[in-house]
Amino acid sequence: MGAEGEERGVRDLATEFEAERGRLLAVAHRMLGSRSEAEDAVQETWLRYANALADPAARAEIRDLRPWLTTTCARICLDVLRSARVRREAYVGQWLPEPVVTPVETARPDGYAPDPAERAVRTDQLGTALLVVLERLAPEQRVAFVLHDVFAVPFARVAEVLGTTEAAARQLASRARRAVNAPDLPRHTADPAEQRRVVAAFVDATESGELDQLLRLLAPDVVVIGDSGGHFPAARRPVVGATQAGRFILGLFGNAGRYQEGVRSRPVLVDGVLGLQVQAPHTDGRTIRLVIAFAVHDGRITGIFNQFNPEKVGDLPPLGPADSWPPRW
């Protein structure tokens, strides 16, 4: 093959891969809970794909591109998850996933972003609540659940990824499913309209400073989790229960605009679910960038997830004077 033919072949390979990138990114993000790690996994998948096509024997094994790419990406993610378990145990304070934040004004009416790759990341996404629950699973359980229950990958291929039998893969997914559906975990079932109503009411309640008003929005077993990565003071354990959570929230957000100059905020999509991006000055002169994600079920908030680790939200675009507190809807 001449140089021109080789160049055209590379372009064709890249085009085929790009058509699958959004789906691969969605798979990796659900498995890893980190957008940056997911992007790295997808890039490694591309490298393995390109290397396989350079070897005639390996290329012959790629009979169906999508399953091959999904299997390859899942295996990479499984290796990352196994090593991440050690890193999570050494993490300072509570851990939350790295959020995928999208401006609300660029979303479609169903709440999803318009870009195909971004939309693929959000399809069937249940928000930060699901990613938090998935973090509790063993790596093999998480891979089995994400592949089969979220992306409908047959158990035969799931077993191939995990290097086990089909029966064992079914059992892993079943155990993961029971953990995800445990009654004591935050549930998110609200559609975009209900999310907007509840989050707007949450902001009003924190502005009023009235605990009773806030308690009407909180589920009895609501949980509040904050991840600062050790960069800012934060609760080291989840705050559980409506009264405890309500008092904690009012201490953090109550009367923010009235008593703090320079507080900025805007509604955003956080992992496909309506949330808030907040920017506020810290007493030591630093700026806190905070992303708040919510889980909403039956008209009440079941989970509030505050991500303000600069390593996870530091790349967000800064908010300006037009982004006042309280946020404009």
C-alpha cells in the first residue's frame, strides 16, 4: 500500500473509532466515576485498536467492531478500578466522582446535552447518586452491572471481559443490582421538571434560613456528602437524616448572598441531572468552586453531593457578575 493509501486507511480507522467514542466514554465514565480517567481509558482503547489493525492475525479477530471496542475498554477500566481501590482507601475525607458539568441553557428539553458524545455520556445516567452507589461495589461487580444492566451487553461477553463463566458474571451483576437498589441508599427518579421545581425550592429555603421550610424538601433519610480532597474543611463522614442535614445545609448555604460578597452561582447539569455551580470567596483569600448535585425522589431530596475538590472542579469556567446568588432560573 502506498503512502496515500496508508493515510486514507488511518483516516478510515479514525472515523470508525470516532463513531463509537461517545458510547465508549459513557461506558468508561460509569465504571470509573472520573471523566479524566474515562478519557484516558478511551484513548488507550484507540491505541489498542490501531495496534490490532496493524497485525493481520489480530485484525482477523475483530469481526464486530462495537463489541470488540466495548470489551477492550471494559478490560482497561477493570484494571483501573482494581488499582483505584487502593487510592480510594488513602483518600482524604469523603470521596465523590469527578462531575461532568454542562450549562443548562445548552441542554435539550429532556435535560441532556446536544452534542452526541456528551449525550451518550448521559444516556441512562441517574446522576451522581448512581456513581456514588457504584463506588461501593467490587470492581468485578461494577463492570458486570454497567455492561449488562446499563448497556445491555450479553452475559457471555461480560464473562469474557471478567475472565470468568457466564453463570459467575450473572451472579456478579445480581449482587450489584441488589446493592444499587438497596432501600437505604439515595434514589433519583425525578424528571427534569420535578428536578427544577425541587432545586429552586431548595435555594429558596436556604435563602429564607427557615429550617422547617427546608425540612419539607428533605427525605427523612437524606444524606449529604462533601468532597474537598483535604483542600478545604469538610465533614469527614456523611451527614444523615433530615434534621441534621437541614441544619448542616443552612450553616453552609443559608443567606449566602445576603452576608457574603462575591458569591456567584448558576444552575447546571451535573452528570445529566440538574444541580448548581457555586463560586465563593474563602476566609483565607482563596476562591471555592463548588458543584452541588442532587438526588430527587417523590418530590423530596434524598441526596446532596457537594464537590469542591479543586483537582476535580478547578477546570470549570469561572462565574461572573451576572451569575448572582441566588441563581437565576
